[in-house]
Amino acid sequence: MYVLFLEVTLPELANPATMDALHHLERLFVGVAGVTNTRLLQNTEDPRVMLLEVSSRAELLEVVRQADLNLDNVKTRIWGFTLLETPSVLPSA
């Protein structure tokens, strides 16, 4: 299992149109073969920083690196990780 993180730092707080664009990007990954889960996260200390987490059965890092993610005034970073163990599921209280 692989996990890809796409960090997006916006020049200002996200407005509704920006959030729609980020959710659209998230939905694009859902259509990729092997993708099992996507989540869009917002940094608690700097709400301009968003993180798209994509879990998949295949490594997606090179595919995303080849995509044109250059946006005016938007900083992006990409990381790929291999899942070393299955996450523990804790009982709900």
C-alpha cells in the first residue's frame, strides 16, 4: 500500500472557488486505478496549507510529478510513502 501527500500552500485563505478546485482535484484521484482512499486536510496552525492524502495499491508519485501543478502564487510539494503496517483500529467510546 502506498500513500501520496500533495501539499498546497495558498497565498491567502481558501475561498469557496478554491475549495471547489481542491475537491475537484481530490475527485480526480478517485478515478485513478488502484486508488483506495482520498482525504483533504487543512493545517490547524496555518489554514492556507491544505494536504491531499491519497492511498493506493500502486505508487503514484511519478504520475503526479509529471502533471502540471504550477499555479500562480501557489506552492506545491509532493511526498510518496510506503505503508509499513496496517493502521490499528481503536474501539469507539
